[in-house]
Amino acid sequence: MCGIVGAVAQRNIVSVLIEGLRRLEYRGYDSCGVAVLAGGEPHRARSVSRVADLDAQVGEARLEGVTGIAHTRWATHGAPVTDNAHPIFSRDAVALVHNGIIENFESLREVLRGKGYEFVTQTDTEVIAHLIHSLYRGSLYDAVCEAVKQLHGAYAIAVVHKNEPNTVVGARQGSPLVVGLGAGENFLASDALALAGSTERFVFLEEGDVTELTLGGVRIRDREGRDAEREVRTVHAYGGAVELGPYRHFMQKEIFEQPRAIADTVPQTDTFDAPLFGDAAEAAFREIDSLLILACGTSHYSGLTAKYWLESIAKIPTQVEIASEYRYRDSVPNPKALVVVISQSGETADTLAALKHAQKLGHRHTLSICNVSTSAMVRLTEMAFLTRAGQEIGVASTKAFTTQLVALFSLAVTLGKLRGHVDAAAEADYVKHLRHLPAALNSVLALEPQIIAWSEEFSRKENALFLGRGMHYPIALEGALKLKEISYIHAEAYPAGELKHGPLALVTEAMPVVTVAPNDALLEKLKSNIQEVRARGGQLYVFADADTRIVNGEGIHVIRMPEHYGMLSPILHVVPLQLLAYHTACARGTDVDKPRNLAKSVTVE
Ligand code: HGA
């Protein structure tokens, strides 16, 4: 989702700004733009196409400057058209980029109209530009400090003023923003990755911070307006641009990276103990009596899968809730519950807000499961377990999901051991199975040609049902979500036992029914559900474990999974569903890595 870059230097910074936007492209966007201060006023270029197009425009227009800001926009207020693209100007003096949503923009707009400001965009953002302009009395830093006091909602902003040719001011509340420190030059960006190559020294701004970047240094004021010192952290550059290699799309590459990502995420210790989750875990895990897992989208499904593991292996009551629901409902807090927040980026606005809400309600023990060590989520929680998926570019999550599952399974084993439900032999067995997972995944990935054969047929469908039971029900949910996200086929998932309570009415010959069929205690029940579908003429596509005796037949298409994997089976069974969604989307010719209307790190509510 929307990305911000800003720079003040003694050289032309347009290439730094454009390169920063390129590195933020993976977040998803629908327009982009850049503005520099030159000759005493701001100049901009904007595009409703890709950053490459913006780069060409900038070249043609010979846009150059030593101070500038840039943006990728994922529209929330106003269509993704050039006029609404950022940077947004106020009276050709202020140029501003914004990530987030200003909730009181309508009332602010009325007040500013009363002061003679003309609004030329449909964005909520334009009020910030005019507000800062109206408050400017010779110091942009002071004007921004004043302006943010009037903003309700979430924002990360970067702003320049024509009277201050060597200054960029930034501010954040609810959306991410980092400062990059250089020698005689300084930068701002939505994440450190955007500035790889320019600096390795970063300050992660805190909620409510306002910062002023000049050639000589960086100043920060906290939400109270007091001068603040923030820790400078070294974050090593993330290599060069991420390459596709032999793959057609990043999603395909990331699916195939899962054996490596999982091998890197599985704890390297032979025993699973609390310190794997941070220094505070030893004491915290002894105090807790239950878990409350908060997450959104795919991460929510990893939480749902983990509930089965946590209650079965660790015998600890576990509740899983969608973050955007939890944050706004009246709940009964249990201070002894461990709050677990799950997010690939660690910047997911709803999950961060749910975490803060839980903390406000008195939850003391919090753990994040996250792929980004420097994220707001990791910084806000008492404990953290970092997944080692590597950078995920495809908007539809794959390796982040399976590495989250590894983290959550490790948590279940650790808590089970601590609570006396996992003995040394069981622990050794779990560790052995986790270590063997990458090899097992490689055999699942070898099923790709068979899945491609199915995908041709799938690409002509407009609806699909996914069925699973027990801990494979969340896997069916994830399979349906993947198909929706990237192929735009309407897909729904049900626990197979629910079929007869409603969705069976949808089953006809035109409805493919994808079934996850591991050889577990629920197999016989699942086989009955399969018969119920067949009896209504439904076409079944079954991913069946080797020893399930479900075979190809009239209306039943079977792909055989290489081995049954016990408790860890969900991690294997989700992979063919990812491949099915991927190849179906390819056959339909959609933009797999950047599906319409979606963005990667969802930093707005
Ligand atoms: N609300 C602003 C910024 C949107 C945003 O943060 N996208 O990620 C707009 O609609 O322009």
C-alpha cells in the first residue's frame, strides 16, 4: 500500500526518489508522483501508470532538484486519476504526500474553504496541504507541528515548502515512516527497504513524531511538541533489486521458495523452549492461561490453523479474532491471555490498532509473529518470533503464510512442553518432522504439472467451493482466498460437514468443489461429504493423501499428495492450493503479482 520517499541532499535526488518508489512498488498502488523544489517553487510529475512511466516523464521534463518527495498512491478517497495523485500542492508553495486516511477531512475542508482555499482533488489529503500552508509563518517544521494537532485519523506525510529549499518535514501517526541518515544528506521513507543503497542508518519514528530533515541533520519532536532523541539503528541493505530468476511471476517464485523459507524459520535448536520467543517469554508463558490471536486476511487463517495445534498439543484455550472486528467491539479482557498478533509486514493498520486496543484493555503479554524485524508491531510487543520468509513481493501471500504456520506450530510445541503435555520423545518427533518439512514440500511442488492440467478447466469457471475439515478447514479458506484474490473467481470455503446446511444448494455440474483430504481421523466423514457432492452432479477436485483410497472416477479428479504429514499436514496441503490459484490466474491472464484493487502491506484501515 501507498509508499512515501523524501530526500534532501546536495545532488540531484530525483533518481533516489524514483528508485525508492521502485522498491516500494511491491506494496501495490494505482498512481504515483514526484515533486522537487527548483528555482524557488515546487515542480511535479504524476502518472496513473507504473513507476517506470513516471521515470520516463521525469526524464522528458528534465525534472531535477536537491530536495524532493515522492509517492505511490493506493486510492482511498477519490478515484485513481492524475488529478488525485500525490504530491498535492497548496497554492504552488507547499507540496505534500500522504499515506493514511484523515477522518475529519470534511470539517477541515469547510473551515479551509472559508479561508479562501480552493480544492482541486477529491482526496482527504488535500486538507493537510492547505492546513499546513495556512499555518506557515516562516517555519515549515512549526507549521506541521501545529497542523497535525488538528488531524484525526492515520497519516504518514512528507512535505516541502518553496521558502525552504533544503528542508523536508515528515510526521507519522498510525502509518509507518522512517528517517534515513546520510552524510550531508537525509531521507524519509515508508520503510527502510526503499532507501537501500542510500543509507544503512535509520531512525524509526514513533507515533505522533514530527521530524525536520535538513542538510545538516535531523530534528524530531514528540507528540507533546518536546524535542526527542530516537535510537539510530543499522539496517543492512537488502541486496540488489529482487530478481525473478526463471519464474514468470513473483508469486510463483515465492511458492517455490517455501522449502528454503521454512528451513530458515524452523528453530535451529534441538529443543523448543520459551526464549525462542524473546527474553520475556520464560516468565510470561508461565503466567498465561489462554491465547487471543488477532490478525487479518491470510494471517488470520494461519491463526485459525494454530488454534487446532494449540488446543491439541498445548491444551491451552485459544481464541482467534479478525483484528478489525476486535478493535471495535466490547470484549471481556482476560489479562492472563497471551495476545498474539500476526502480520507479514508488521505494519498492518488493523492489526496494529487491535494490538494497541488489547494493551489498553490491560493485556500485558503480547507476542508478534512477523516477517520484518524493524516493524512497528515487533517494536510494540513484549515478545516476537521472526519468520524468515525473505521479502515477499507478490500481493497474494504464500511463503509468509507457511512460515507463520511454522512459527505457530513451534509455539504450540513450546507451550505444550511447558505445560507438561509434550514429553521429550514427542518433542523430538515434532522437531524431526519440522526439519523434514522442506524435503516434503519439494515433493508437493513436483505436483505442479498435474495442477497446471486442472487449471485450464478452472479458468473457465466463475465459482468454486473449497472443503476441508478440522485443521484443514482454514487451509480450504486460504485456498479459496488465493483463488479469489488473483483469478477473480468467486470462491467460498466451508467445513465439509456444513455442506448440507446450505451450500449444497449451489452444487451443480458447473460448480467445481476443491477438497482437501488428508488421511486423518476425519477422513471417513469427509468421504461421505464427497459422496454428497457427487450425488448432486458436482465436480470434485481432491488433494488426497496417498493412503486415503480416494481414486479418480466419474466426476472425481484426484491429485495424490506424496505423504501424510500428521499434525503438520496443513503446511503441505496449502501448497497445491496456492499453485492451483496461481496457474488458474495465469490461464485467465490476470495481473498475478498486483491483483486489481489490492495492496501488499495494508497500512490504512
Ligand atoms: N487517503 C489518501 C492516501 C491513500 C493511501 O494512503 N493509500 O495507501 C488518498 O486517497 O489519496
